[in-house]
Amino acid sequence: MLTRTVKQILTRCRDQRGTIMISFAVLLPILMVLIALGVNSVKMFIAKAKLTDVVAEVGLIVSAHSSVNNKGQYPPELKNLVTRYVKNFFPEASKMPEVVVDFSQVATDKTSNAEYMTYHPSIKVELPFPFYHATLSEGAKNFTISATPLTVKKQVSRPVDVVFVMDFSTSQQGPRMRILKEVFRELTDYILASNPESKIGMIPFSSGVAVKYPETNQRGGPKAGCSVLFVPKKDWAIDYAFWGDKFVDKKYTKLTDQSYYIDEYRRKYYLNRVGKSRPALTVDALNKQWCRKNDVWGTKVGQTQYSCFDPRFKILDLDGSRVAKDDIYTKRAQRTIEQQYAMAFKVRERQRSTYTIEHDDAIDYEATLNQMFGEQAIITFPMLWDDRDNYRYRVYNQMCHNVGWWGKFGDLTGARLYSWLIELTNNANQLHQFQNMEPQGWTATTSGLVRSVPVMMKGTNPRKIFVIMSDGEDSKAPGIVTDRYLKKYNLCEKIRSGILERSKDHTERVDIYYVSTTNSDKRVNYWKDFCTGEGNAAKAVNRQAIVSLIKGYLSDEIGNFSQ
């Protein structure tokens, strides 16, 4: 059919004596010009479309390789990278592409707690025409295309300070603690990945907060302590750090008797614990290193034959002389014993029934609320490495069981604390030490929360977040304290407003969240009503639920890169 039609056309051309052929001869150059123009136009259109995609990719490359924190610096190696990247898409380019990226100023979005900047990449590429003729291109062998400027927005979270106030009571042992460890590691990685300048702290509380002293114990292992924050009422205002490792008994009323039996039990501790830690010391070696031989001894003179103490740390005595801080026979120590012995016994006895020195009768709530933003009201006392409940050496033996004890995790040489407070840090290795911690003890939630405030005050980031995680009710006496703080003294609001007023780093927002690791609606509603407010308290019983819940809480504060 097609062949027959073509033959008919050719026949007509012959019949008309070449008229049509002449027309074709005239039109052919025009057709070729039109075809050339069409091909060149298509080439330019395709190249333009491709460049539009490339400029978007360049924007993302520059965004990914630059930092908002560094104000969008555009180093030469990055410029060379994106130039070569563009050239790969246009290998026929007659010269290297021109790539320019303009950076905006860094701006702050306080609503989302984010900093952001915009990138405006533009590209010019010179390409040869597929069909060149001077008439077609006015003498130009190449054409230049440029991408329409576009905007790429890069947003990163501003750094935050997050303090986890973690229930480390005995009820958290087993599966609950495994879940908390997984949760803490994931959240720690998430927060620091969002902004490496964010800081995280961890407050492990039972009745009191376990701490690790900066110095070692007598045999080189860690020195354990228990820490709380409160201002004692007058009748309970003793030197807790001094009395935390001193034996007391109400039957001793004379200073010589009091001093003698403090000295005697310290001597026994050095013989049975310090000397027997690995490698064991002979009695002669112990006496030489840690004890002083007295010329006279006995109850009448108030001292044993060998008075043992740690001589490494010095203070000024009342007369200005430099003495060992741990020596009970300095003028300062003797005055403390004389003035406070009876009160110290009362404190020890009360904590055996309340499980804490921080009970309702002892706390001056108003003074504590005013002083909790600094360190002056922090009370930290040593927890000697001995049997957990031995009140002869661990005077406040009901407190801070989560520091560990003799024989559970080694002697003084190889001692390993169950848990300890971690100050605000962005050191992931230090935070991951949480994976080696274990819970033990009673529960006093507001003890942990109040103790966390001076930790948070050391942070310098604009937003501060407290995350309280607990599995249930406080122990009886600590529960009374929590009720007083939350219901009568409005503790959480005092924390929020106090940090905003006192912070030197222009804190913009303080949030407190409560997460119940059990299905306790009662506990969640309690914290919602008296502390966190609506939406900031919830229950979560499995790992993923807890992670999702806390990430949801942090969503306003913790973000990721977005373009």
C-alpha cells in the first residue's frame, strides 16, 4: 500500500516536469535548519531539566557537608567536590561548571528549639551545540544554561541539658533494669546525635543518691558516698559528713568515752577491712601507713593504743594548724563530738525507721527550696565499704544501698559501686557506664529530684529537661516528704521558675516529665496533678514504649537534620 502511494507521487512529479523536485530543492535547506534548530532546542531543554535536578542534589550535598554551628563555611575542598560532581553529569561541557552557593545567616526558631540556615546554590554550564552553524547560533559554538536558584533549608536542634532522675530501688532489679539500660543507651545516642553539644546527667536515687568521691579509698579502689540536698531544722543540724562513718551509742555521755569508742571501732575497721583487702597488709604495715601509736590509751584518756585515720587530706584546725581532716583528735573534731554526739545518735536512730536522714521532721522545706539551686545545701557522707546494714561503720545504714557493699563487688581494692551520679556530660563513654550499674534500696523520689537541681544548674544550654523514671510508690517516710514537697510547697514549679530566674545562661524553658515503668495510673495522675502538668506524665512498661514516649516528650527539644 505504502509502496503504491510513493510510486504515484513520483509519477506525478515526472508528469509535472520536475516542478516538485525544484520545490524540494528550495525547501530542503530550510527543513535542515528547522531540524537543526529543533535538535539544539531539545538539547538545551534536556540539559536545563537535568541541571535543575543536579542543583537540588548539590544543595543537599553542601547541606550535608557543612555545619550550622560553623555558620555554613564553604571550604575549597567542598567546592571542588561539587564542581566535579556537576561535571560528571555534563562530560561534554566545554569548560568546568561554575558552582556558587550563597549561605544565609544562622537564625533561631525558638518554637522548635532549632537553629537553621538556608543555602542558595546556582550553577552555570557551557555546552556545545549538537549542530553548529554561524547563522543558527550567531557565531556561538556553545550555549550556557543556568539553574533557577532554589533554597535548601538545613535545620538542627539547639543543644539541650537533660537530667534523668532514675529510680534505683530494689524493685527495679531484673527485667525492669535491663529495659532501663536499653532505653538509656538509645536515648543517650539519640540526644547526642541530634546535637553533640547537648549534655546528659544521670541521678540514681534510692533513699539518697549514690555518688563516687573524686579521691580513692585507702586501698586505691573507689570511695563510695551518699548524697542528699536539704537544709536541716535546728534539732537535726549536725555535720553529717563528719558523723557518716563514726560509731555512736547513747550510753556514752562523757567526751572521753565517746572518743574512745569512735576510735576503737575505727581501729577495727582498719584491721578487718582496710588491712584484709587484697593484697592483705600485715598489722605492722597497717600501723605504719594508716595508724598513729599513742603513748597512753584507755577509756580514761579517750583513745586506743593505735588511732587509725586517713592522713592524705588536710584542713586547718581551729588554731590555724594544718591537720589531717580524718583525725578525730583535732580541736575541731573534738568540739564537734562534744557538741553534736547526742544529736548524731538521734539522727542515726531515726533513719533506721524512716530509711533516710531526709525525713519530714528534719527538713526545713522553705530554706531547702531557696538553697537547692546551688551546692551549699548538699550533704554528702561516706558509705564505708562494709556489710550493707552494719550501722557501726555505715552509720546511716538504711540509705543509699545502691552504692554496693563489702563482699558483693569486691573489697576496698577491687570495689565496684552499684551506681553513682553522673554530672552533665556529652561524653558517650562516660554515659554508657550506666550499663554496668545495678539497683538496690528504698525509694525516695523527691530526694533524687531535689538533688538533681544543682546538677542541672551547671548546664549552659537554653532548654533544660528533667525526666523522672520510677516504677511505683515511695517508701513510707519518703512518701510523706514527697507529698509535702509536691502538694504543699509546689516543688516542681519552684524548680522551673527558680532555674529561669537564676540561670546565667539565658535559659528559655524548663520541663519536667514523669514516666512510670509500670501500669500505675494512680502514680501517673499523682505526678501529673502535682508536678508535671497535663501531657507530661505517662506510663510505659516495655522498652519501645518508653523510648517512643520519651522521644515524644523530647520532640520539641531534640530534632534532626532536615532539608
